[in-house]
Amino acid sequence: MISKQRGNLLITYAPPPDTGLNILYLDDSLLVVDKPSGLLAVPGRGADKQDCMVSRVQVEFPEALVVHRLDMGTSGIMVLARGKEMERALSILFQSRKVHKRYVAIVAGRMTQDCGEINLPLITDWPDRPRQMVSFELGKPSCTRFQVLEYDAAADTTRVELEPVTGRSHQLRVHLQALGYPILGDELYASPEICGQAGRLLLHAISIRFPHPLTGEDVAIANQAPF
């Protein structure tokens, strides 16, 4: 278990045990895996942070390369390319917004709108990084679509489906917190009380859809949230 100070917050890196890959899709060009919560997507700084999703994948698929990332606390669907050529092709799909992702989260409180868009520009909070923040003066345009799935009156929490139209760092977490609905288990953006309501960040990548770079055929992967 490794502890590191980030801004005003002490972050502990205790990666989950390696129980083998949960492969959701595999062909000669790419693979899709289910990343567990608490595992870095890519290596961090220092020898103690080399255990990550890509390093675990590369034990079995040494040619695997990252084309997008999930936050350490976020679980779910993660796509990796098999080789440099496919890395470039998949990266172009992500950059041109031809990759459609959906997430599910559980947030504190009852969301007053059943669906809608959150359009709040985001920028890194440099004195307190890795936190991001809303800045109408300097932030980059950021858009998240949301759809309420259900409200739990006993817990006073809302299950919500999220579609990031843009892909800024921590976008879903900051957008929800800015609306007053922080995600349970969020060490960066929720209050200690709300963070403590879950043993992990309750954010999971449940689906992804994109045209296969070689065939153009639709690749659609779904993965149920573990919460």
C-alpha cells in the first residue's frame, strides 16, 4: 500500500489483486478489458506505481498499447490497441469523436432533472492538481449528457447514466459535483461524509461503441456495473 500527498489530499495506491484479465472483446487488432476500480490505467511515477491495467495486459499481449484512460477509481470498459498501426487508427477515432462511451454513477441527493446536458468549461486547478475545476474564462468546452435511472429514497442517492461528449480529465466527476451531486466514494470532489458512503468511486464504464478501424463494422461492448 503506497500513500502519496496530492495537493491537500492524501491518496493511497493499493492496487487490487491480480486475478487475471476479464477480456470483453478480442481480435487481431484490439482488445477490450474490464478495468477494476483502484487500478491505474497506465504506470504512475515511481517503481511503486508500475502495477497498472496496461502492464497486466502486456503480460499476455506484449504488443498492447493504450489509446484512452480511465481514472484509477473508475472501473469498466477500456480499449487497447494491438500494435502501433492500430494505436494510431483508434486514436483518430477517439479524437474525431466516433467512439461513444456511457457510464453509470451513483451520486448524492436527488437529481431534479430526469435528463439533460451539462456544459461547463474545465481546466486543471494547478495549485491543487490533479483536481480539475470549472472556469468560464480559461476552461476548455466540456459537455456531458445525463439520464436519471432511479432514485433511492432510503439512501438519498441517484443512479444516473452519463455520456461524455468531450473527454476532459475528471469531466464526469467535476460536472456532477458542480451541479451539487458528487459521486459517492469520490476522494477528490466529494465531501468526506459523501466519500465515506462507498468503499470505492461509484463510477463505471458500462458501454462503448465505435467502427472497427479495419472493417468499418460496428463494435459494441456492454459491461454491467458491479454496484
